[in-house]
Amino acid sequence: MLVTSGSQQALTLIATVLLEPGDVVLVEEPSYLAALQCFALAGARIVPVACDDEGIVPGALDAAARAERPVAAYLIPNFQNPTGRTLPAERRVAIAQIAARRGLWLIEDDPYGALRFEGEAHGPIAALEPAADRTLALSTLSKIAAPGLRIGWVRTPGPLRRGLVVAKQAADLHSSTVDQAAAAAWLADVDLGAHVARLCDVYRERRDALLGGLGDALPPGSTWNSPAGGMFVWARLPAGHDAQELLTRAIEQRVAFVPGAPFFSGTPDSRALRLSFTTHAPREIRSGLERLRASW
């Protein structure tokens, strides 16, 4: 286990150790923007893999691994950013088997997994025997404690551990000792299970407030998902609408969302958008939805 300055630094270290210019990384389509930027800065060629409402399609991943000979695949299995999708258990098994068969490193990024509001949690891909020695498992305290602490970590297979340690030393010598001590003191003092349960209760209420008002807030014919946890709802506007244009008008009404196009490494979807529900109370969410409706 290597402690990092947020899990974003873990991604940077992994890219430094694993990737040479021109190496291929497979990613979900769409995927986390800062990860795409990290891999691009390392000179990697980013290849999107088809997804559906349950996440990455194992058959498409296998075909891409066979055709592209990638070094790694990057996955967010729980409440994915930006879509909120969660990989079902059977797909996790299939992905672990593909990684073993194709000699593929898996980068399993799980910042949101603790934030489950309903349903049964699935175990990590890193815990599955076929992928145990091929998976770098990332997580963070940012989503359950405080983003400003910048405490993340990566569980790494033995062959990559020393390289990541050297890369970490070259980057910043070590993560802030003061922040680590503060995090340790907080973890020693708090009932973590009860704290996360309270977070989930609050976020569930906020998610429900967002979902309950989207039908009126978005143009007729829009679609969206209903995530079982995490922080985001993924929506798509009807034909003839553009999320970036809608954002410009929404900002005039003093409300905002994130257009979905930048999350695509392939052909962008100009009608997609990501809405976050964790920051604001239900009353504020309802006010924001009224402003969003006024923008169109």
C-alpha cells in the first residue's frame, strides 16, 4: 500500500511507471476526465471501449485487448464518474479473466464505492484471483472525510511497487505528514461505519430530490439514470439540444452542471451532461432545478 497525495497522484505515478509514449490504455466511454488527461500527458494512446447501462461490456473489452495490445485498462467500477454506473458482479469476474488471459494491467479506481444508498455491494476486481496480481487498486479519503486532506492510496502488485515508490519520491518525497496525522487522528476518533451511513442517508435524500425534479427541469424527451449511490446523475438531452449551449443559458440563471462531451475519448456526445447532487440540500436542489428549467 502506497499513500499518495490524493488518488489523482496515484494515477500520475501509475502513468509514469507503466506507460511509454504510444502505449495503449483502454478506458470506459465516457470516463473520468482527469484520468484521460493524465494518460494523455504520459503520451499514451487512449482507446475507448463500448459501455452500456451496466458499464463496460466485457466482450468489447476483450476485442479491444486483442486488437490493440494495450498495456492497461482503466476502470471505475462503482458509481462511475461521470455516469454513475456500477459494474455487476458477473462482469467483474469476466474482466478479471480477460486481464489474466490478455496479460493486461487493470487500474481499478474506486473513490465512490463506500457511498452506496441501496442494493448489495460488489467486491473489488482486485480481490478476484485471476486479477489479484494484475490490478492496481486506488481509493481516497476525499469522498468520505475531506477533499482538502489529499489522502489517497494505491494497493499495488509486487512487481510495480518499487517503481511506484521511486516515482513518488521523485514527485514529492512523501505525502504531507501533517495531513496524514490529521487523517489518522480523525479515523481513530470517528465511528467510520456510522459516519458513512449518515453520509449515505444525506446523499440519498439529495439524489432523490434531483431525480424527482429532473422531469420538469430538462427539456421534454431528455433521459437520465438513477444511480444506487455515488455523486452523479448522467443525463442526455433530446435531439436538437446541446449541453454546452444549455450551460451558457443556465449560468445566466445562476445554476450550473457539467457538459458531458469532455469525458469522451472518442466521438463526444454533445447532448450529454453530468449533474452532481452531493453539495446542496434538497431545498437548494429544487431551486436549482427551477433555474435550470428557466434556462430553456
